[in-house]
Amino acid sequence: MSDTQQLWTDYAACWSAEPGERLAALGAVAVDEVGYRDPGTEVSGLAELADYMAGFAGAFPGHRFRIDEVLEHHDRSLARWTQLSEQGEPAMAGVSTALHRDGRLADVTGFFLPA
């Protein structure tokens, strides 16, 4: 597994991390002033992103993300992912792109793919 694939895998785990561990886990993979956006939101900073992730975890209990493929070049990457239900069944698919800084995610944009 490449370093960038591991980075995305660790980032994906933040979405389903225990509430008391989420912020520290996120800080290990993203810069303090990380930007995040998807079709429904735009947040900035580790605390806002951790709060958004907590809202996701509350809305989709037991769900997690699997990173299926990562492409990378020039401090940028694209990750294809699948959201898995509590039973491990695919619930949604998407892609996310990121700019990297100092080996961590600095700006993340998520896109949801049509079913």
C-alpha cells in the first residue's frame, strides 16, 4: 500500500472513529486548517471537520468508508471510495480529491456518484 493510499485509509477511518479519538486521528492525517467540502457542506479546520464527521456517524450509525483506489501526482490525489453499511453492504460510492501539504491532507473535496 502506498503512503498516499494509507493516508486515505486512515482519513476514511476518522469518519467512523470513536468520538473521543476522532479529532486526534484526524490531526494525524490532515493539517490544522484543512478545508473540506461536499455537495452538502463546506467546513474549515480540524474541529469543524471532526464535528461534521460526528454528524455523519450519528446519521449513519455503523457505517464506514472503504478506499477502493487512489491516484496521485504533484501533491494531489484522488480516492475512489465506497460507503459501507453496518452489515458491510455498499450504501453509496464517490470520489474525493485532495491537495496535500507536509504529507497530510490540506484541502478535500468529496463527490457522490449517482446510484
